[in-house]
Amino acid sequence: MGARTLFHERRCVGRPRNGDEKPCPSCGDSACEFNERYRFPEAGIAPAWICESPQCRYREIVRAEQRTIIGESVRRARALQTRVKRRMMKIRSLTERSRKTIAKTQGRLDKKD
């Protein structure tokens, strides 16, 4: 068997990696650390620079295309959830009205017999 080829890094030279640090642009006192899979509460998982200072709370999503994709996917998900909830409410009210109509009709039929 031939020798295995070593892993070839395809990243651009200036592209950040996990653990890379830079000065925080917001507070300047502490460092920002790069994380490829940072969890944003409103946007999901994205590569970002995160300030280590708990008072600063600086967060920056790195890739521009992900900013729009994440924001758009969150909007779509919320819109879908809203449509589904409305549809469920309509179905519940329709079912309840149908039950009332059936009960009234059944009551009238019982009185005739």
C-alpha cells in the first residue's frame, strides 16, 4: 500500500480558526476569541468573534452570507410557526362550532321522537 497523504488545509491564509484572538473593538480591554460554532439565541449556530469580558458582551457574526441566511431562516421559521398556529386555532373553532351544531340538531331530533 502507498503512503497516506497528509490532510491538506484548504483555508485561505488570513482566515481565522478556533481559538484565534484579537483585541475587542468594543471595550478594548479584553480579547475577542474566534469560535466557528457559536450558538446565538436568536440566530442559531454561526462562526463569530466573542469578547471574553462578561461586561462587554460583544458578538460579531463573521461571514456576511450567513448573517442573511440565519436572519432569513429565523424569519421564515417564525412565519411558518405563526401560520400553523392560526390554522390550528381556526380548525379548533370550526370543530367546536360543528359539535355545537350537531348537539342542537340531535336535541331537536330527540324531541320529535
